Amino acid sequence: MTGTLKDVEFVMSTVTQCILDNEKYFGDLDAVVGDGDFGYSLARGFEIVLEDWDNIDRSDPGTFLIKIAGAVSARIGGTSGPIWGTAMLRAGTQLRGKDEFDHEDVVRALRASVEGIKARGKAELGEKTLMDSLVPAIDTLEAESAAEKPPAEVVRAMATTAREAAENTKTMQARRGRASYTGERSIGSVDAGAMAIAVLLEKLADVWPTD
């Protein structure tokens, strides 16, 4: 199964709209132990993507992602801009120059995103960040794709994994970001970033073509 620019456009269009639709929800999650600006910041970055959608460079899938990364990084405040922007930049760099790509390319691109997040956010697994749902979801993508499952099934499996992993962040103590200032009080609530990954993947699973 190969992917093209149209597939990346579909994913990013869905992600963008989902982020805008969940601005309040993501903010409410963040307000439990953080400063509550996660939903607002993310939405401000991606509304620019929506507004400039038709003008984004579509030379190839990677270039498209890189341009989105630049727009998001420039607009989002706080720590979210550099982290989400770096993630998309690293993924785009892996796909740049490829008119078509396969699941191995996608896994490679997402693993590069994780390394970018580690570099910018100094985060590791188990520190109650978006990494704690993103990495398990990528592991599921790699395993399910290697088993030659249909793309729609793969995305649904990723969403299921991400939701379970995000819920599991309730047991963790925040070690990064503003939530880390609350110490043990951060235990008992989910990480907003981890849950955002789950929500985005669930939306993608809901709309992914089955044919």
C-alpha cells in the first residue's frame, strides 16, 4: 500500500479541523494541573494552516508538512509550538522528495518526529507527555502494517492503543512542562497532550476510507 500527497492532505486536514473543534476540551484537560492554554495555543497555530490551506507548497508530501510545521511553530506560543512544529518538520524531512511512500516510510517519519520531540522537549517515555501515547501508537502502526492489515484497521488499532496509553498517564507524575510544578498533584489526571494524540487518531479512524 502506497501513500501520496493526497493522503497527507487528508490526514492534515482532518487533524487541523479536529484540533479546532477540540480547543475547549484540550484546554480543560490542561487546566487541571497546567496553565490551561494548550487547547488555545494549538488552535491558534492550526487556524493559520486552515486559513492558508490553498497556498501551502505541495511540491511533495514532505515539503507540504515542512511548510505546515513552519506556520504552526511561528504562531503557537509556549512549549507547544516548538514541540508540534519540530515533530512535523522531522516527519516532513523524512518524506521530502518522495511522490509516493509506504508504511515503512511513515514509521520512519513518525520515529523521526519522536526524536525531534525528545530533542526540543527533553522528554522521555513515562514522564507524562504526549510521547506516552504517541510512541505506543507508532509501535502499533509498525506491527499492524508489517502484518499487512488494511490501512483503516491499522489506524483504528493505533487509536485504540493511544486511548489506552493516554488513560494510563493518570498514574504518572508529570516531569515536564508546567504540570511538573504541581508534583504529586499531577497524579490522577490524564496528560492533555497524550489525550490529544488519542483524540486525533480516533477522528482519523472514524473518517478513514475502508475501501
